Amino acid sequence: MAKDPICGMYVDESTATIKSVLGDRTYYFCCTACKEQFDAPEIALRKNKIATAFSWALGIPILVISYLPFGGSHYLLLAMAAAVQFYPGMRFYRGFLDGLRSRSTNMDTLIAIGTSTAFFYSAFLVIAYSGAHGMGVYFDASALIIALIRTGGLLEDLTKERASNATLRLMELQPSTARLVRDGVETVVPVEEVGEGDLVIVRPGEKVPVDGVVKEGKSEVDQSLVTGETIPVTVEKGDRVIGGTMNTVGSFTVEATTVGQDSALSKIIELVTEAKEGRASIQKLADRVSSYFVPIVVTVALASSLSWYFVGRVGLTFSILAFVSVIVVACPCALGIATPAALMVGAGKGSESGIIIKGGEALEISTKVDTVLLDKTGTITYGTPSVSGIHPVGPVKEQHVAALFASLEHGSEHPIAKASAKYAAEHGFVPSKVSDFESIPGMGVRGRISGSAYWAGRPSMAEMMTGHTLSSAVAAGVSSSENSGRTVIVVGNEKEAIGYVELEDSIKPGVNETVEILKSMGLGVIMLTGDNEHAASLVASRAGITDYRSGLKPDEKQEVISTLQKQGHVVAMVGDGVNDAPSLALADLGIAIGSGTDVAKSSGNMILMKNDLRDVATAIMLGRKTLSKIRQNLFWAFAYNSVLIPVAAGVLVPFMGIGMYGYLPILAALAMAFSSTTVVTNSLLLNRFNPGRMQAHALGRVGASKTTPT
């Protein structure tokens, strides 16, 4: 079964005839009006505004004339009510007929039946008795019901339009043209013509047209609307860029790696859209009720009407009004939009913060998570080593060891070479030219600088290069560094080691804060890593994590997840979205953290576009808040129908008299429209979600708990 993405009604795919295809996905609708609103929302909104204004322009005079009649007024009422019934009310007839064609029922079924009963009954009295019959007519009921319901629908459309602004902003990011370079010639072409491997020039003030890798140039790119990062990111040769982001100061050339529907921005828009239309399992109850709701309501309305006519002896007029009241008050609009409205706002709010949520199920699971597993490399740490210390031996100066290290590593492609280059740049020296350079796999590098032989590599390389092991002083220092979890590169000449360099994978900003927040939320935090015990212990202690598992292979990480799940834990796995794909898929909630270009490859239920671990806490908090709104919406929708259907059926007649049916149909329409608006408005309160304030509050609780005696 599918859900109508506009009204939220349950649609049987096997019999549905109204559908639209967008990309590679098919959407099913309960009626033509919903399809039109989906295909062209701006046109549908404009038509809705005109029809709503028209219904009120005639509805109010109909109400006034109904209570202040004059000669021939019944004919005037008939004409005005017919105009309302078959212009603003035509959409309900179309929906009713669409339901019949697909052998199903929808919200329009109830509205069409209810208003038609009141209108045609009144029209019969006017025509049959030439407008002179003493019995009252109820054109005001049919006209105002249509006006109120159209107004409720218009308010829903307007609030949905506001809630969708985040997605619209993402869609507006997509550039339409690109400066393509072929055979040295620069040509402006539609972005659709750019293929993988093509070179594209991006100038200052222009949007990056495609996902790709910088081949030449350097600049700063504003990625705020895609990743949520407020500070422009510096990009240079070898760095990845995301299509749709804004280039600020310099020019650079990009080699396209992902284009069209596979681009990061397209995937983000697709995922946000899917999340808005997604379903949490909590909605299964609403789905089951909706599928049987209309037939049950019609049955209740008929039973109520016939009971009042044959048993209550109230006459035909009030029996018909009882039928109309039940039909109108029971229209399940609020029930249908309870979940989609909250998901829409939650998904939009998430995308504003660089958090992409893959549907309602992820939101519901986030409320049940009790254990968070954090991958170390690339998640807690940057995943790239950096120089943390230079230790010369004897009279050798620190700067000399650093210069030799940077020069030898300059010709290598190893990550350690990048660390040495960064260190050299930060300390202002240029690596010397190296001749006879050689990289020894698994050991290190060697070469000649100014005619002398030097080497840099693992401690075990010393014996290969010098013929003897490290001196006791150097060996003690190396051992101490390795026991602290650092990587050690020894630097030497052909006679001896002259110093060593310490490298470590730095912890990302905000990791300690994230761990504290997660603990304050009552969640267990465990670090998983393939590194050795010493490295794992060092990172865990710095991150404030007391429980960690080291030396794990990818399949062993999955075993940890399975074991925790068998113990009854609901597990969230946080990884880089590519290397940890199996673990992300196995966990109850997979949270992929990394660059936007990982979106297409990610197996996570949630994707964090920024490399900021604090967004893990934000994502779980947002999930909890969104699901809380869904529960509130469903409660009010069910409570509304549970309370008002008996009232419409006549449970209050013994106390208020049968005359209440003279105005109850109109009040029923007002209540129905109000319930739908209430659900959407309640969902819009999610826009007040402030992750910074919530995290600060959580950290405040942590601080308080540390100072409270136990």
C-alpha cells in the first residue's frame, strides 16, 4: 500500500489509476486534485485561493439570507448554493469519482456525500414546493461546509509551503550552466551536458556545477546550504567539492566525478523528499484505520440517521442533518496528515543543519536507541596523521631532523608524507631536493640529500640501514611513544639514527562534548577500532570514552553489534559511510558521518553532511522531537474523531434537544478544518528546534551531576 504524498490517505497501488512518475519513483494519489497539487503546487495553490475566496463570497450571504429570508429568497439561495456546490465543491466530486474508479474511498468521499445530501435535499424542497414550503432549507450548511473545508485545505497548503522551504532552497542551489573545458577551449554549456571526467572551470562568485576533485587552483567554498558549515572551506588540488556550493575568492578547475541524478545535491534532495513522505511504524495503526475508516463512517452516519427517523421520530429533516453531521465531522484529514506533516518539518529542519534523514523509521528508532557505537578513524579522529613531536638524538638539532624527515617524505604518496608536508609548511621551511629516492614497502623511504644518504621509516628499518639496532636511549623513547598510542618514524643516516618523529591521529573538535551529551541522554557510548590497544586507549581516554574495543576487523565490528542486539540493546552505529557500510546496515540506526560526496554510497539511516560529531547528538535529539510531534498529532487526530463522531451521531440530543442539528453540520465542518490546521501548526513548532540550546542544556545536566554527592 502507498500513501498519497499530498493528503496522506491510504492508496492501493494495485487498483490506483492516478499516479505520477518523478525520477525513478512512482507516486500514487487518492484523487486528481492531489495529483495536480503534486505536479504543479504553485498553480494548485493559486486555484485553491480563488476557490476559497469564491466560497466565502457566496457562503456568507447564503448564511445571512437563510436567517433573514424575503420573497423569492429560496430561489436565490438555490442559485448561490449551486454555484458553491459545483465550483469550489467540484474538487470533492472529482475526488469521489476518482475513488470509485479505483474502487477505493478517500476524504473527498465523505465531503461529497455530506454536502450533496444537504444541498440536494434543500433543492428538492425549493423545486417541489416552489420555495413556499414551511420546512427550512439547509443551503447554508452545504455552502459553509465547503467554504470551511476549502479554508482548512488552504491553510494546510500554506503551512506545508513554509515547511518545504529548506528543500526548495536546496533545489535552487542547482546551477544551470557550467564552464566546460575541452581541447583547451572554454565553453558555457548546460550542466546536463557535463560528463564524468570532464574539466570544469569555476570562477569567483559562481556555483560549483558538479561534484568533483580540484585539479588546479585554490579558493574558499561556501558549503553552508549543503553541509550547514558556516565558515567557507579552503579547497586546493586533490580536494573534493560538492555541486551547488558557492565559490568565493579564487578560480579553480574541477574534474567531474559525479553528475546528474547521482550528484550529492540531487541525492540530498531525493532523500529529504523521501523523508517527508516516509512512514514510521507508529503510522501503521493510522494506515489500518484509514483503510476502513470511510465505510465505517458512512455506516455510522446511516445508522444514526435511520435510528433518529424510525426510533426517535424526529422527522426527515433532522435525520438527514444527523447524517450530514457525522459524515462531515469524521473526515479523516487530521489523521491523514498527522505523520507526513511532522516528517516534513523534521526533515526540512534536519537538512538546514546538514542532517539528512532517510524516512520515518529512522526517526522512530532514534527514540529507542540506548547504545551508540563510534568508529574511531575518520569519525572520532580525522583519519590522517599529523606530527605531534620531533625528538633529536645527541647534538643534532630538532629543526635538522624535521627538515630531513620532510625532504625524504616529500617524494612519497603515503599519508605520512602529507603530514610531513603540512608540518614543513606550518614551520616555514622548504624540503630539500632528494636524489636516488626509493620507497621501501612496509618499511619507509631513503635517498640522498646534498650527497649524503639518509632514511626515514619504521624503527625496524634502522638495522637494515645501519647494520645495528637502535641505541638504548632511542629505543626507550620510541617504546614510550608507541606505548602512548603514537606512530613513530625514525630518521637516520647510514651510520646511526639521529632522531625520531611522533605522529598521531588528532581528535576532532567537539568529540568530548558529544560523548558527554550522549551520556547525559542516558546512552551508552562504545568506541570501535581496528587499531592496537595502545592507540585505542589513548584516543578513548582523550575522548572521555571508558568502553572501547580494539583490534577489530570489519566482520568483528558486526559481531559486536550483533552481540549487543542479542542482549536487548538498540544500537546506533556511527561511521564514515563507506568503510563502515556493513556495520551501518546491520545496526538498528546507521549514522553516516563524512563529506557530502559520500551520500550516494552511504548505508546509513541518517547522513551527517559535516565532519562534526556533535551532529550525532543533534540527529538523535531531532528524531526524538519529530516522533514526539507525530505521537501528539496522532493522539489529537484519534481523540478528535473519537469524541466528535458520537456528538454528531446525537449523544447530546437528550441534553441539548434535537434543534442542535440546525447548526451542528456547520460546527462539524469548522471543527474538522480546525483539527487539520492544528495538526500542521503543531508540526510547525518543530521549527523552534535549537540543537545548540538543547546541547548546552544537556551539558548543564552533566555538570550538575558531577557536583552532586552520590
